[in-house]
Amino acid sequence: MSSNRTTPQEFHRLPWPKPGLFLKNGGPIALGTGLVALDIVVTDRKGVKSRQWAGGTCGNVLAILAYLGWRAYPAVTLGDDLAAQLVLEDFQRFRVHRRFLQRSEGRHTPIVVERIRTHGPRGPRHRFLWTCPNCGAWLPRYQAILATDAKEIIEKMPTPKVFFFDRVSRGALNLACASRDRGAVVVFEPSGIRDERLFHEAINLSDVVKYSHERLGRLRSGKKYNTPVIEIETFGSEGLRYRSRNGSNTARPWKEMAAYLVRDLRDAAGAGDWCTAGIIHVLASKGAKGLKEASAERIESALQLGQALAAIKCRHEGARGPMYALSKKQLEAAVKGVLQGETLTCAEEETNERWLSDLLEVVCPSCDTHKGGRSAASMGRDRMITK
């Protein structure tokens, strides 16, 4: 990235979203599909025990929007298992709507283990484990919503202002089309390209496309994809760059925005999800019509909020750590502080969840099978869930 970019010192001059960070009850509707998983977060920090939360890109973005005052509806199918129950209980805590969350005995709920190493020359680092640390078996992975299930949801869904998806499937594209036809902003955050044809269709359907340079930097290497209304490429701690279309549908030049400095980084996982939620929060509350009328200043204001939320997230462990560690007043004050260039610190986070291997014994399908199937899950549930 070049040195000709917007700096953090310039960000706070942009207008603060009004009437404030949090919306009152009855906010706009967000519908989404993609990865919703049980996140198990493990750190080597002394005295901090393993924790489990609802996660996955789609799960995080919609939960954050619900926390900010949106009416969020994930459209996914989970397993009929303990992992799904833990996800649903966490969603309920933040008033995520469960109307289009289905459970199937033929599926297992995706599980992701995040392991955080705090000691090292480069500071805290995290990695995701896709196999069970307890038994070594592959943990359950993402399975797309079926097109038949998407059809039923389309017939019943309320009118959304935004549709978010992070995985491409025929069911997801059908939901995106139906949402766009009803005036929603379609936001696509791909993590990879598996089916080139469906991926091309997803890009052409979307108003906002956001992706990481590390994973999809080659996305714009050719000219086969249309330019969305707003395209965002992220570079981690170096910030992001974006471009938008003008009234004649011609893409404007890329513009770069530096990231906020995080002095006390604990965990970067999930920062991109907070950034996405902040962008949606500012730009999509009035649907596609509002996005079309958004000024350049408002677009930068949305990116500003997204990066401020991402910086705050990095000071807390777990993809949605600030939602558990801070009150709403504290989070709003922290956002304003970041925008004004303040250096923030966070207190040690106390948690009560415990015994990672025991937890995996009752949520990992392979461990659970060896322990006696569903009966083991039911026996372990009261021991493992900490309110």
C-alpha cells in the first residue's frame, strides 16, 4: 500500500453516526446466511480458562448487528446437538432471531477451536484448529443451506435492509436475489473461491464486496468481475483500500485508509467481522436506496466506524470479545476515544468456562461417539454451560 492514504488522525474529523452507536428496539432487518459455528477459544494466559461462544463469519456479523440494535435473522441449518444448543443460547442472549435457524439430525453443527499464544517475539498470535485437540478427528465443517430451505424462507422472510453472506451456494444466491429484489443492500464477504461460476454470480449480485488481500488479493487481477457499488480490500494491521462506482457506473480510483494503532493487542480474530458490521451499520440501514444516495463522506464514515470497532476488538480475546467484556456505554465511549486518537487499555477478562478436553468430549461428534453418543452430551451439559 502506498503512503498516500487517509491517516487515523484524519478519521475523527468525519461525522459521528447519528443519533449514536446503538439503535433503539425495532431497528432495520438484517438477513444472512453462511458460516455459523460454535467457537471454542483457548488462551495460554495464566488463569484464563477456555470459553465457548457462537461464531463463524455470518454468525459474528449478525450477532454484532443485533447488539447494535438491528433485527438479525440468520438463515442456516445446524445440527440437532449440544453445539447447536450452545450457539442458540448465546444468540438468545443478544436477541438474534431464531426464526430461520433450523436444526437437523442429519447434520453436525460446525465447531472451530481458536488457540491463542500470547508469548513470542511478534506478540499474541492465534490459529484455528479444524481437528479436535482431544481425539484428533476432523471437527464438523460448514454445510450450505439447501435451495429448498431457502425457497421456504423467501416465502416467509420479512423485508430486509441488508443481506449478508460469506459462503456461496445456490440457496445463498437465491436468498440474495430475493433480498435485492425487495430493496436490500447485498453484502458479500468471500473467504475463497470454490465454484468459479457461482462466485462470479455472487459478485455480480452484490452491492458491497469485502475481502482480505491475504486470501483473495487476486480477485481483481483480471477484468472478468463487475465492480460492485463499493469494493473493500483489507490488509490487516496496514488498513484497507476501497473504491466505489460513480453515477455513470464507472469505478473511481482506489483510496487507502490506514488502520488504528493497537498498542495492547490480545487477539485479531474477528476484527474483520466487526469492521463489516460497522460498515453495514452506517451504510445499509436504509437499504439499497440509502446506499445509492450515500456521499463519499458517509462512505468514509462507515469505514471509519468499522476500523474503530475492529481496533477495539483486537484488545479482547474471542471474535466478539467486546460484547462480553464491555457494557454498551463502555463500547460507545471506546469508539469515540479511538476516533479521537486516544490510547485505550482494557482490564483483564475473567471467565468461568473450563476444561477444554471435557467440553470437546460432549460437543465433538467423534469424542461423543466414544463416550456413548447423545447420552454423554446430556450428562455433560449442565457441567459445561456456565451462565
